[in-house]
Amino acid sequence: MSKYDYETAYEKLEEIMKKLEEGSIPLEESLKLYEEGIKMYRICSGLLEKAQLKITKLVDKDGVLVEENFNVQED
């Protein structure tokens, strides 16, 4: 399990992206930041996938509210 929650990992990813976009960092440090950015991206993606699996919706079926999984339709 990751020590990061979504918000923390996302903020860290944003910081890394800003540093890389500046372009004034030595190559070795840029590579380390890139690797850390990939790690943060994967953490964020994994946490979003888990959250998506938990999302449900209430549907009215003949006057009774029923809980169903919320399916996102992909194009």
C-alpha cells in the first residue's frame, strides 16, 4: 500500500512537472525526477481506479431505490 493519498501524490507530480518544464535541471536530476513522476502518476492512476470501483448510483426501480454499480462508458 502506498504511503501517499491521491492529493499528496498529485501535488508531488505537479511539482515534478513544473521542475522538468523549467529545463534548467541537470540531466541526472531530470532523470530522477522523471522516474519519481512516473511513480506518482501510477499511484494516482491506481487510486482513481479503486475509487471508480466504489462508485455506485441509486436507481428507481418500480418505486424502490436500488443501489447499482456506476459504469462509465468509454468511447
